[in-house]
Amino acid sequence: MTATYLDKIVARHREEAAADARSLADLRGAVADLPPARGFATALSARAAGGELAVISEIKRRSPSKGALNADLDPAALAERYVAGGAACLSVLTDTESFGGSVADLQAARAAVPVPVLRKDFTVSQHDVYDARLMGADCVLLIAAALSGAELADFHGLARSIGLDVLVEIHDERELEVALAVGATLIGVNQRDLVTFQVDHERAVRMAGAIPDTAVKVAESGVRDAADARSLRDAGYHAVLVGETLVTAADPAATLQSLRLV
């Protein structure tokens, strides 16, 4: 079977994690006195309850499939423009090698605005979960396709215990079952195929109906315009996570405003 871009990136992260000798006890002590995180899932639910499609606006410099998107972006300034356009939350890439992101990008963006922030990265160890909290993230991403069921349960439980929300990313019904088994209540459906990079809107629509209504439903990737946003809201999604469309827009605030459908 052909290795996907996800396989290659996760393999690199696992190598780095295997070399991380920091004490987990020390990390737990370091997060114990941090102020409460901003409520990521709550922010999305509040927007959805008010009748809009909540937008998680992404700060992303490049991608493995498209190359440079906005390599010289200013994370603080872009975060401010996103919030001016009505962003409910932010997503910030912290993977450097494949996406050009950094911890500094996340910290600069979060310091500039009051909304919650997702650390968008490839979480493969308990160290990664603690690091998300320590760097100031309010939510951590767990990709079901990259983790065993035991790892997903372990990292999900740990993240919740230290005050983080958890966005569990899935692609199909089997991964949804695994996500629900670990108690996930914030579930993202990645519309992009891991092998071809093509966006499959039909998958997103199909999966929306399978996710329990008790969960906050997020559609990820491939949201190009208000028509895409509307079809996803009509399918039952509470929020969309939008990266490329916003980081390449001439007017990110206006583009974001159009996606909220208000």
C-alpha cells in the first residue's frame, strides 16, 4: 500500500517522540498551575446556537501538497484580521518541516486575540499533549488515522485531564466508531483524501449524518466559498476549519465573513 503524506509525517514525529527523554511527571507539574484554557468547543457551540456557521480560521504558511501558501505571513496580524471577520476560533500549524509553522506562530497569534486556539500538529505522544498546553493552546488535534485506538484513548483522556479540548479528526465510519469509543465530543471530518489529496464533499455530507447530534461537528479542508459552507451547514455541521482559502485571500476578513452565512 502506498505510504500517504500523513504516514511519512507521522513517522518523523514518532522518531522525534522516541528521542524525547523529558519526565512526564515534570511536565504534569508544569501544567498544574497554568490559567484555564479558553473553551474551544464552547466557542463553536455558542456561535452555532446563534445561527451562524462557526469558522475555525487557520494560520498556515505552506502545505505538503500545494507548497508555499503565505510563507511570510504575520501570525498576530492575520489573527487580528480573522477575528475582525468573525472567527470563532483559530487553528495554528506548529509543524515546521512540512508546513513551515512553529510554536512561536501559535503564541503570537493567541497573544493578539481573545479567541481559543487549536494546536494543529501531529500528536503522537503524551509529551506532545503536555506541550500543547504549555505553549498556550486551548485545543489539541488527534488524528484517528495516525493513532492506535489505545493511543487515541490515552491522549484524549490526558488532554481533557489537563484542561484541553480535543478535536478528533476522522475520515470514515470506522474511525468515527473509534472516536466515539474514547468519548470524543468534538469531531472533525477531513474532506481531503490522504492518498490523492482530492476533496470529497460527499464523504463530509455522509459522515455528518453518522455523527451523533450530541457532538460538535466540524468539516475540515476544501471549503472554498459560501456555497461549500452552506452545503456543509445544511448537512449538519456546526463549524468549518478553513486554511488555504483564507491564507491566500486578498481580504481574509471579508472572505471569512462570507463563510459564516450570517
